[in-house]
Amino acid sequence: MHSLERLAITSIPSLAVIYSPSADSAIAAGDTFELGITISNQGNRGAVIKIYLDETSRPLWQWCKLSTQHIALETQQSGEMVFKIPIPLDTPPGTYKYLVVVDADRHYPDENPLQHQAQLTVLPPVQSETTIDDPTFNLIPQSSSTAPIKVTPGAKIELEAVVFNRSNRVDRFLLTAVDLPPNWWQVTYDSNIKELGLVTETNSLALNPQSTSQIKLQIQPPSTAKAGHYSSTIQLKSINAPELILLDIVYFQLTPIHSLHWELQAVTTRASHKAGQFAILLQNQGNTLREVSLSVREERDKPICKYTLDRERVELLPKSERSLSLGVKPQKLWHRPWWGKGKPLQFQVECQDLHQLSLARQQLTSTFVWEARPWWHLALLLLATASSIAGLIFAVWWLFFKPPAAPKIKEFGAESAVYEAASSDFINLSWQIARPQTVSSISLIGRSVDGKVSSQPISFNFEDGLPESLSKHCTWQHVLYCRNVRTDARQPGDYIFELTVSSNEPKINDISATTNTITIQPAPDPQITRFAAAANNQENVVYLDFTLTNYNQLQTIRVTGFDPDGAIKYPMQQYDLEENTITTLEPYCQGQEKLLICNRVPLSISQPGQYIFELAAIEQTKSKETTIVESQKSTTIVIAPPQQPHLANLTSSQPIYQAEIDRPILLNWDILQPQQLST
């Protein structure tokens, strides 16, 4: 289906081709058939054109040495190509079809290749000598490819074959039109043999020796035959000499009759919202192929209807007909009448022959009636009109008399419902306020559950737009959207915050909203989860191992050594935490999240005895005082006194010495605990 409002006339083909010969032709075996092709480039660009014999044109395609040729033509330029096809001498007589294709697909890809199909009749080779007693025959009237016999459709061609029997005995002859369908021709035989007792036959011509007679041949193409040039080989056979075949060719032209009848029939001429239906009936009553284009138009600059045709271009064979459907559907609904008998819409269907052949008429007019709307459409129109008036009144009231819109708190709450004091978290608030352009100020205040103020009030002035203190936290478009606005609430406890919004319109009261209860959980107390002491008596050193949890709340850790009676025996050692790090113990301690793990912290012991070490965790209170939140004691550690030096062995290097030999006495000894020696 093709949709159109106004169809354009089909453009002229870009290539025009003339074939020589343009129709069927004949040639004797042994001669060369020359096919000339003249091409004119009528398009808007230069083109390279391919001309070739199709492979289906056997055996001519095989005989042609150059079956494909190319020619380049500029626009409005013409050129000629010639195919030379030598016909072998031994070619059997008969008719051979060939197809020539002209294609410029590189430069005119949207146009189909041009094709020309014809046939070539091959005759026996011209004989240089004839036997003196061979029969002869001639066709009357004579015809040729350049002077064919013209015949109108339905008429007959009356031909006579004059046969001369030059032999010395009676012979019979048969006449046949080889290339024509049997229903196209008819043969009538006469007999010149009148002798008594001789039986005559009507299906052949009997001739006495050296006598002449005629065979009548009638050729009558049917009414459905296509106009054009035709040729047929007329064959004469002798009964006495069946190997002898005499041939002649008759050429005739079936004159064209261009008779195309078409009409426009109405199927559905009235409709409301559906498409009207029409039928276009085309009848080719002539004997030529007809190609026409159809278009539809209205007598308006801007058509109301949309026209839908089955096809825009139609081909009709001789004595054939075709029916096309045409849909007519109104598109512009505002043109539909509100009441009455409907609106008639007149349109014209135009038919144009693509080859400029005559048409009895080129235009037909018909009318489609667009029915009026139902009564309830008018009621809806009145209702819509009334609604429009009411809407206009409302718009005036809205623009000039409507009270100013008040701001609205769409959302207000904390980023989290629970905070931890151990993380030094402040409570952060978020809110969304619609129509922020009417806001003059916003205030925040935090209270405890019993209503006491627990967080200092905060106020933001919007008289000059978004305050600078909120610029990093808020976006202001149709809604004022603020996130992570920090308060001073950081102490453990329960809080409820109230947001109050004041408008710059005097008639609008303040609006407020409160959060749910927000809890700051107290930080867990520091704990000593591990404390142990181990002595190294050889070095007089005690090593401490301990682990503290939540140590970030501590200010100081303290180590003190006591004797079993509780008296201080090792002076108190105090280690301060700065930024959760003990600088003096940094080689021995490592912080992991909320854990402080210390291993092999050395304490140098100068006095032997028994020691009990105590580890105390100290934090600073709000009043700047210190308090011990956790302490643990180690098991009793014994530091042994140092051992006294002891002579373990004293000997000489040999038991006996000789006096006459002046040699000193050498001694050997072993002393235990030599580090305790002074001299």
C-alpha cells in the first residue's frame, strides 16, 4: 500500500535505447548477424553503461566473440555499439531467441536494467547450384523485414504458395508454417489431377510433372496477440523426396490498437471516522502492453484527506484487466462538520500513460462525504467551552487574587538516629522545604526529652537569598534541600530538634516540624584486658605486657611497683597519651582501632626483692580533674640479689719447676660472677 496526498508523475527513464534491428529478423547460415544498439544518456549525470548478451541467449551468446561491452556517456550524449555474431554454416535452420541487457547500475542504481528480447531465424545456407528437376515455390505477396505485410487484429493474411513440379513424375507437397502456433494459420490445398480412377487427397497438393498450382495459406493472429513485427518460416516438403525441404519467410506486422478503458467505482462513499473505499478498474482492450501511473489530488492547496492506493504504477498485458483499491481517509478533524448532512470532499484520479500513448480520458472525479459529528460531540464542545471560560476565570483569580503560597516542610530529620560519643560525633540534620522563595528565616533548637534546651539555637536569615553558612550544604531550586547541617549536640543523651520556618508574607504563619528522638550513646569505659609482668634476673629488668580497650578516652597510664606489704618499692612511672599515642612507648606499643597493645615494656630494677606492679588507666573529667577508670596488678615478681664473686679453681701450669732454669711460675684460676669484682 502506498500513502499519498498528491502523487508525482513518473519521471522519464535516464537511458533511451534504439535497437537495430528492432524486431525479429532472419539470416542464412554462414552469414554474420549484426545487432546495433544506440544509447542516449538523458539523465543528470555521466554514466558508464554495460551492454551484454544474456547467457540465456544460447547459442548466439557462444557465437559472439565479444558478448559484453561498455560505453561511457556524458549527460545528453549518445553512442552506438555493434554486436557481430557469425552464424556457423552447419547451424540447423530454426528460430533462436536472444536477450540484450543495458545496465548503468553504478550511476543510476534506482532504475531497473533495460531489456530487449527478440528472435533470429536461421535459414539454410544459400546453395550455389540446384538440381534441374527439384520443385520450386514462391510466396505471393512477397514480404521482407523492411516491408512486412500489415494486418489489423482479427483480420486475415491471404497468401498463395505457387508450386512448380519440375520432375517427370507425379508428386505431392505439404506446406507448413514452422514458427507460428497451429491456431494462427490454415492451409488449403487444390489438386490439378482429374484423371479417372485417381483418388485425390485434400491434405496435400498433388501435381503432375511439369505442372504448376497454388496452395492457399491464411494467417490470422488471435485478438489477444501482441502488436509488433512477426516472421515465420514457410516450409514446403515433397513426398517423393522427403530429404528435400524448401523454405521461405513471411514477414507481417500486427498493427497496434491502443485502447485502455478505466473507471472509478464507489464502494463506500460515506464515512465518519473510517476510510471511504473506491475501486479503480483498468481494462486493456488493445494489443499492446500498457504502463500507466495513477495519482490522486484534491482541489485544495492543503488536502484534507489521505489517499491510499494499492499501486501507483500499473502494467497491463493485452486483453487483460486489473482492479485497484483506493482508500480515502480524512485527516484534519477540525474540518469535520458539527451538524447537517455531511461535508462533500471532491477529488480527482488522474491516469497517465508512461509511454505517452493515447487515453480516452485522463481524469475521473468522485466525491466522498464526511459525515457530521454525532450530537454528543457538540455537547462535549459546549462543555469544553464552558470549562475554558471557567479555567480563564480561575487563571485570573490565580494570578491576581490568589493568596500567596506558604512554604512547606516536606522532610526534616537527622542523618542517623543513633550517634556515638566515643567517635566525637555531632548530630547532623537534613530537611526539604517547598517554595523556598517565600522563606525569610529558619531556626533550629534542640531539646531533651523532658523539654529542656540541650542544644544552642541556630538561626539562618534568607532575606538576601541562601546564607553563606548553608551554601555548602544546600541546593536551592524548586525545593530547598539541605543535608549534613551540623549542630553543637555531641554529649551523650536523647535529643529532639525543632525546625521553625518563617515566611516573608505577613499573612502566612510560621510552620514547624520536629524530629524523632535522636540518641548519642555514651562512650564505653576504657578497660585493661591484659596485664602481665616477667623478670630477667640476669639483666635486672622487668618486662610488662598489657592491652587497653577504648584507650582514646584516656589521658594517662601509670605504672607503680609495690612490695608485698603495699609499700611503694618502684617509683611511679606515668605515660601521657597525645593524639592517642604514647611517644615514650612508641617502639613497644601499637594501636589497632580501639585497642592499644604493648609488649615487653622494660623497667630497670636496681634493688633485689619481691615486686607487685600495678597498671592504672586515667581519664580527665569535664571539670578537668583526673580519675582512675581501671587498674590491674601483676603477680609477684622476684628480683634475686646479685651473686658474689667466687674462686672456683687455682692451679699452676705444671707441678714441678727446676731452679737452675730461670723461668717464672705460671698460675691458672676460675672465678665465678666476675662482673661483681671491683679489683
